[in-house]
Amino acid sequence: MIEVTRLKGKKMMINAELIETVEETPDTVITLTNGKKFVVSESAEEVTSLVIGYKRKIFALFLDSGNKAENV
């Protein structure tokens, strides 16, 4: 999940795995694979960075758990 900000300032969490597109129109619109759309205050570049950070955390957890399994 990544945290983004709605235009009125309310924070919300979006499942990064469900993001299909991120567009600037000029507001940033995140479209999920189920067709739901969210307008957020972050730029498309910021959303991309949030998703990359999320993926890095997931892969780091995966790699850490794999190393522990190998050492047992």
C-alpha cells in the first residue's frame, strides 16, 4: 500500500499492486485495474517513486526471508 493525498488534503492508502495508470490531466489521476479512479495531489513522478519504494520493501522482505530459510 502507498499513502497518497486527496485534493482536499485527506490521506488515503492505495494498493500499489492494483495501479494500472497514473496520468497528469493536470491533476494526477490514478486508475486501478478495477476501473476506480482517484485524483491525488502528488505528481505522477511522486506516485511512481512511492510505488518503487513499496516494491523495494516487498523485495527486501522476500530476500531477507529467503536468506533466513537458507541458513536454517
